[in-house]
Amino acid sequence: MIKILAIESSCDDTSAAVLWDQTVKSNLIYNQSIHEQYGGVVPEAASREHIKNILPVIDAALKKADTSLQELDAIAYTQSPGLIGSLLVGAHTAKSLSQVLNIPLLAVQHLQAHILSCLIEEPRPNFPFLCLTVSGGHTQLVLCHSASKMEVIGETQDDAAGEAFDKTAKLFGLKYPGGPLVDKYAKEGNPTAFEFAKPKAEGLNFSFSGLKTSVLYFLQKEMRKDDQFIKNNLHDLCASVQKTIVDILLSNLEKAVTHTKVTNVCVAGGVSANSELRQRFENLGKEKNWNTYVPKFEYCTDNAAMIGIVGYYNYLDKDFASFDTPTEARSKF
Ligand code: KG4
Ligand code: ZN
């Protein structure tokens, strides 16, 4: 059995997990609330919070897994992409632990980790599978041939789906990150109350920036007539925006299945926590006879367990990193 400590610090969540092979023994996430007041993640503040929290989170994850540093076989960490200052905190912690303990270091690509979060628990999709990865920074359609061979067949040309949620939520006066709040308010709203633009993109690509502009112009027009418009229509606004985003995502996913003929289909990344996306994806899968997979909630948004699962596959492949492995804000995927 391989015991891995995994660390994730690519953005504003500090997370540590312990895995015994593919089994998650602990997965602790410290969310940084400091960013709420600024309406978005402040990179410098995120790095400082990671520095404060990373050792206590690791300590707590080891305790919860009832293990210790001395029992570990390897350290996995997020190498790219992300905020460089945030990534460096996790990378240097992982590198130091690997040197001190004299155990292998496993460098993990964050987007690959979101995709392989579908493999953390049963039922696991067989390869090849198609994954719609929807997070705050990325929106991609990926054809996964194996745990290490992945092909991007479509991606956003501008904003990511999570950004579309967060930016429209900000227009509604909601706190950052707005995605979960839109989801919450949409539950009591009418999804067909308002119609917003569904921007077009070539092939299997996505576009969301036109949606944000369409919402902005609509709100400006309505607020001139009634300055309480947003307050009085918040639930319907959230439900209508959410429906538009989910429509765009699922219509492209359907095209991708037709194009690839791959019917093992996953949705992963922070936005896969969205209740409407999860429900409509399940329904579409049943209707089309796909095998559908969505990670459980704690593995959707950024977490170290998903870093650990990629680390596990890297370990089996003897794909080890070194102290010189660069940390990269951007990475080709
Ligand atoms: O994967 P993630 O935790 O971080 C990145 O790698 O970006 O995704 C964060 C994104 C944010 O944009 C957040 O608003 C969105 O996921 N999100 C949601 C929900 N939960 C998180 N969006 C819509 N509905 C949700 N329930
Ligand atoms: Zn992420």
C-alpha cells in the first residue's frame, strides 16, 4: 500500500489530504474568507493565508488519517496552473517535506486532478471517457484516453463558467464567490423569467463574456425604471442566469458526445457542485443512455484528495518530480 500526503494551494483554498492507494483517509480544506470583502481573490493575501494555514492543515489531515509524516511514502502537490505565489507555498512545503523525509515528490497538474476526481470513488468511469471540466479559471471538454493521456477537444475562448457565475453574481450585488449563492437563490426562482444571450463559439469551444455583458445591459435598463429591480427579482435573475450557463454547457457536451462517440461522461471542477448542472446532466445521461459520473461535493471544488489521486497514478508510473521541478502559473494542457 502507498501512503501519500497531498497538498493543494493553487488559488484561495489551503488543502491537505492523506490517501492510502486510492482511498481517501482525510481531505481537509481551509477556505480563505478574507477575499469576500474584495469581491475576488487578492493574490498577495492568498499567499499570506496559505503560509499561515498550510502546516496546521497538513497536521490536521495527518491526525484525521491517524498517521504521521514518518509513515508516508510520497508527497504530492499542485505544480500548475494557478496563482504563482499560492502555488509556491504548496510547492516549497512539499519539496521540503520530500527532502527531509527522503521520499518521492509527485508534481500534479491541477486540471488533470479535477478530471481524475471522478476516479476517487466507485462507480469509476472506464477509459476512454469524456470530461466537462468547469471551474473558476477553466472550462474544457477533455477526451481522456488514460490517466495520463488527455486531449482537449474544446475550451472557453474568454471567461470560464465559474467566472460567468461569479461575475454575474457580482452584478447582482452578491459576495465572492457568487456561484454557490446563485445556485442557492435560483432554487426559488423562475428559470424562464428572463432571457439572456447565449454567445456562440466555433466547434466545441465555449464563450461566456457576452452573457455577462447581456446581463449588465439588461440590469442597467431595468434599474433606470426601478432601482429596487435586482432586490425584487433576485431569485428569478439567479435562476435565469444559471439556466443559461447550464444550457450552454450541456448543449456543447451533447455535441462532444456525438463527435467522439464516447458515452462515458463526467462533469468535474468547482461548477460541477451546481445543483441544476448535476440534475440536468443526470437527466440528459438517462435520456441519451450515457454512463454519467459526477464527483461527490467535497471533491468538486479545489481539494487535495484530487491531487493525491493523480499523485497515486504518477507514483505507479514512477513519474517523480525533483527539487528543480518548476512551479508554473500557466501550463499547457
Ligand atoms: O474548481 P474550483 O474550486 O477552483 C478553480 O480551480 O477555479 O472552482 C471554483 C468555482 C468558482 O467560480 C465558484 O463560484 C464555482 O466554482 N462554484 C459554483 C458552485 N460551487 C462553486 N458555481 C455554481 N454553483 C455552485 N454550487
Ligand atoms: Zn480548481
